[in-house]
Amino acid sequence: MPQLREALITELRKGGPRTSEELVKKLLSSGYAARPEDVRKELASLVREGLIIKEPSPQRMKFVFKAKPSEQPTQ
């Protein structure tokens, strides 16, 4: 699901930290047909690959996902 993968990474870069439910709602409002289970599966894959970060949010009492900061080359 390369399209879903790219849509998730793009949304996390633009929108900041979000829960999986927030990501599903955002994708649906953008016209992307995203099933919650597919989104969660792809998020888990992206976390394992180190492309995004999963961390707890005590305020929301849920996990949030955020884009990994892009690494700037050292000069």
C-alpha cells in the first residue's frame, strides 16, 4: 500500500503528532478510502522501519505518531 504509506508520512509531516483515529479521520476527509485496520497496520510497519515515531501522550491517554525529524547533513 504505497499510497497509504505516503499519505500517512505526508500527513504527519504537515499536521504534527496524531493518534491513529485522528489520522483515519483526516485521510477520510481528504477523500482517501482508509480502513482503520489498514492504517494501524501501516503505522506499525512505519514505526518498525524507523520512518515515524510512536510515543505515549499522557494528556490524551493514547499513543501518538509523529514524523521522524529529517536528518540534516553535517558540514
